Amino acid sequence: MYSLMTEPLAEHSGKGHQPVMLDEVVKLVAELNPAKVLDCCFGGGGHTRAILKATEAHVTAIDRDPAAKVRAEALSQQYGERFAFIEGNYSELSQFTAESFDVIFYDLGVSSFQLDEAERGFSFRKDAALDMRMNPGDSMSAAEFLELAPNDELVCAIKEYGEERNWKRIVETLEAARGTGKLSRTVPLAQLIQESFSPKERRLAKGRHLATKSFQGIRMAVNEELMHLRKSLPSAFEILAIGGRMIVISFHSLEDRIVKRQFRAWAGQPLDANDSTPQQDRPKYGDLLFRKPQRPTEQEVAVNPRSRSALLRVFDKTHTREEEVT
């Protein structure tokens, strides 16, 4: 009744949206024979399309980007009642649905469509207004954030979210550039950040653009990505059916840390090496399918370099909060 994807990876390697770890995700979903699947990060729809093709499940997809709704129309026409799309933020799951799902899936971060559309302002590859909002209807663009954010928020964006070692000089450069217009567009901003590094540091970069980490951190700050993830996971747990599976692909160490700690907490395991909570005081609601995160194959990374930082974690739910394992 259920069949896995048979198309080779190369068929998904064209320019544009390339679903990351597609074969792995479809296999993890299909082996449960799910009736209902929730895709919390529809993006380009690649994972949803593959799940609809490989299974007989009904798939509900969520995305806060209005452009995703347009892409979802093709799946609505093809699959009819088996597919539903909700425009909204996955942190508000409790407002969207009270249904239970057999599989809940997250593909975190920015989609290829958002990166490749210059006018969205996510990338410095082409000059455009510095926007970076996953939902253009949100209140503050990246340009406004850089002009108005207090020092501690800039430090958080560059140092914490961007994990940039040169954060102090970059923050000083950004604050000094306020009011000059250099913070309003992608290419001038990237050049400004690049110039925050010494000539030696620029030489040692060997072709890697030194604004990459800062752009990532600014994007995460503007979209409050970590806050929304922390809020969403507990809500997702509540609507995950007993015997159900939660699958998360992350691309950033801070995202993965949130997922790892939450999954370990649900599995009754220590959150980290410093967690000395007695085992009898650790409620257990399920199990981790893998002890360590799964990574894309070398073949996939060769075809789609954007997949290289992907980490996949899986939690299988066996009990509700009222029926924890003793």
C-alpha cells in the first residue's frame, strides 16, 4: 500500500528548491503508515509532495510565507482533499488545529526559494533591499532592525545567532553606519561586514564570504526563529498521536540544541553532561530513534551543497503526559 520514493536523488537536483534529506524523511514517514501528517515548514513543498506520492496520508502543511500559499495551490489541485495548507506561524499550532497527527515534520531555516529570490533580501549574492522577513507582513525588516536595535540585540544577532568570532568589530561597524544608507541593501551591507575584518583575515577566508555568518544571525533575529521553535515543539507534542513520530531537520547549532534538549527531556534522558536529575524524577514519554543526529550522504552534499549542515533528529511518542513511563 505504501511505497518509498524510487526517483534517484539526481532528479531533485535542479536549480531552485532541493528538499534536504528527502529519501530519509520519506522513509521515516512511510514506515509508520500514517493517516495524517503535519508539515510545519512547507517552504517549496518538496517534502510534502514526496510524502503525498509515497503514502496515502492526508498532509496538512503550514508556512508563514505568503508565497508558499501560491506554491501549495498545485498540490491542492493534484491531491484534492488529501492536502490542506494553513498560512501561519508554526509557533501558533494550538490556534490552527486540535487534530492529532501520526507524523509531525519540521524542516527549519530558510527555503531555497527565499534565498534565490533576490527581492526577499536574504542573500548578498544579488543587490536588493535588505528585508529578510519570512513573512513580509511582519513589522520590522532587517534594515530597520540594524538601524534601530539596541546594542545587546545586535550583539545577540551577530555573536550568538551568527556565531561570529569577530562580532565586536562587526557590531561597532554596524552602529557606526547607521543613518548612512549602507544598512538598507544587501550588497553594501555585505561589503561593510567584509571590511570589518583585517586584510589577513580576508586573505585566509579563501573565497568564503565573511558576511555569511552575520547574515544568518541577522535573519534569525529578525524572524525570531529560536523563540518560535521553542514555543512550537511543546504544542506539537500535544497533538502528536501515541505511536506517532516527530522528525526535525535543523541547519544551525542553536536550533539543533533546542531540538536535542527537548527530545531528550521527552525521552527521560539527561539534557546535557551537567544534568544530574535522578532518573526516577525524569518523566518519559517516548524514545529517540537515533542516539546521534543523522546527516546527509556525501552524494547529496555533492549535488546540493546547502544540505551539508543539515542534522536530522527523530522522537517516537509512546505515552501522553498523563501516562508517562514509570
